[in-house]
Amino acid sequence: MVNESDNQKAIDDLDSQEAPNYSSTARIFSIDRKTLQRRHQAMSRSIQQAHSESLQLLTDAQEAALIQHINDLSDRGLPPHLNFSGISCLGSLKSSPERTG
């Protein structure tokens, strides 16, 4: 099974090519050619991206920002209370344009 870092390396390799050669790149990185082509052309996405976009309440960027905020509070000696984290999280969800509906 190919991991996401291998997929990304293959996509980076394709991006560096003047005319992308999917067959050759797929062989080099041991990736299915069609999967590589779909990912490179943004026709499909990784399982992690699909979960992030469909199952999580926060985007990856929002999640990273919330974690950073919690870590900043902890570094200042103010570890957040669970209720506070939940309220902050809900506030960011309500103000988030990409997670409406």
C-alpha cells in the first residue's frame, strides 16, 4: 500500500515535468497510474482529505489553529477547560463560511 507522502512525491515529480508522464512516474513510485493521474488532475483525493471534508466539523486548518490556541494557553499556564474549548470551537464553526449548511 502506498502512503500519502509517496503520492505527494509522485505528484511533485509530475509537477516538475514539462509534459507529465503518468506511466513512468507511476512505475518509479509504485503507484497505480490512474490513481496518480486522478490525484494530479485533482479529480480524486486522499482518504484523509475526504474524511476532513465530509466527516470532521473543522477543516484541517481550523483544527490546527484550535490546537495551536490550546497549546498557547497551556504554555502560558492556562490549560483550557473542556467547556471553554468546546465554546471556542463552536464559535469558530458558526463564523466559518466553508462549513455552513
